Amino acid sequence: MANMVVMSKILTIREKEKKDAQHAYQLSINQFERIGTKMYELLRKKEVAEQAYEESLQASTNITSIQEHMEYMEFINKQINNLQQAVQQARTEMEAKQSKLTNAHVEMKKFEKLIEYRNIDQANQEKRLENAQMDEISVQQFLSYQNR
């Protein structure tokens, strides 16, 4: 019985670990989505800037305006390159957190199954003990009946 109490405590700890891993995974998903949204916005800005640049090339525009477009597009490209690293880092972190969550879930399930098997074993042992006691009572009654 004391063994079952220990197992239940360990299961509680494993459940807490799983909950913590789930929370950390959710935070990493949120971070990844936030960075991904920034990346999407920058790519849209780049697309608009390239379109404006192409239009300025088609129209008669002065050289300073074209240079400003080029500088702006270079600035956006640098931001995109920096953000790509952040996206990759966030993805790696998210995958690591997912792995931890999966491991925590597996560990929790192991202890749930272990407790289940121990409960079944304990019930079977009690049933065998009860049957043995019933056999002993039957033998005693039979011997008592024959001695009369």
C-alpha cells in the first residue's frame, strides 16, 4: 500500500512536469508565431517597395528617388536576414520544447500504466488470498462435518 502512495506521488510529479512542458511549448509557439508575423510583414513591405521601385523605373524619376528606393530595399533585406535567424532559432526552440513535452507525456503514461498494473496485481493477490481463505474454511467445515 505504501508503495502505491509513492507511485501516486511520482505520478503527480510527472503530471506537473508535463503541465510545465506544455506551458513552455505553448510559449514557444506564441514566440514563433510572433516572429513569423513580423517576417510576413517585412516580406510584404519588401514586395510593396519592389513594386514601387519598378514603377519608378518605368516613370521618369530622378536618381535620388531611385537611390532612396534601393537603400530602403537594402534596409528591408537586412532586417529580413536578421529575422530569418530569429525565426530559425524560434523554430528550433519550439521543436525542443515539443520534444520535452512528448517525453514528459510518455513518462506520465508509463507511471499511469505502472500504477494500473500494480492495482490489477494487488486485486488479483487479494482475490487469491480470499480464495485460499475460502478453501481453508471449506476444508475446516468438511473436517468438522466428518468428525460428528
